[in-house]
Amino acid sequence: MADQTTMTGGNGRRNPSKAVVHSVADLAHDIATLAELQAKLAAVDLRDTASKAMRSCVKLGAGLALMLAALPVILMGVAYLLVDAGLSTWLAFLLTGVGAAGLAAVIAFVATTQLRHSFEAFQRSREEFVKNLQWVKGVLVERGEFVPPGSC
């Protein structure tokens, strides 16, 4: 009797609708779990990004405040130093202004580069979302449960 087929009840056929419902429920649970994990990862990335951006903004603000406070005094001192070195007053002030503008451009470039890099944390969320989406598509195709819209 070991070689006899086991009956699943009733007329010997399994109830396919229960199997489909069970598979869809499992899939829905997996998708809900992935969505929850994706949301948690996005929250962590947001905290990381905000922290990095805040540090860069504080540095930029502190640098700008200090520069604004000290800049007129320093620039006038440099210009008068150049006047004492033999340059005409107008040329000394012009060279001082151009040098200050160049230094300000370098500082602004460094600060904006750091600020731009602070948003790279969301790359992690994007990559994980793409992987999860590919997994869901693969499971739907593998289980044969994918029903294109409008085919019902």
C-alpha cells in the first residue's frame, strides 16, 4: 500500500483556489516586510544625510560669519601694507580685493563640494529598492501568479 496515491479529500483534487490564496498571502506578507525594511533604511539614510548636511552648513555658516567680521579689517591692512611696499593706493586695494575674491571662491567651492557629498547616503536606499523590486518581479514570474492588468 506504500505505492498508493494519497487522496486530498473530496473528489481527489486539491483546491487550487486555496493554494493561490495562500501563495498570494505569502507574497503580500513578503512585500509588506520588504516595504517596512525599505522605509527603515530610508529613515536611517535621511538621518545620516541630515547629519552630514547640518555639519557642512554649520561649517559654512561659521566660516562666512568669521570672514564677514574680519574681512574689512584684514583687507584694509593688506592694502595699506602694499601701499607701504611702494604700490599706488588704487593698485594695492585692487590687488587685495581680487585676492580676497579668489580666496572666497575657493572656500565656497570646498563647502559646496562637501554639501553635495552629504546627500550620497540615499544611494544605499535606491540600490536596495531596485534589488527589492527585482526580487518581487522574479517571485511573481516564478510563481506564475502575475496577472497583467486588464486580463481578468
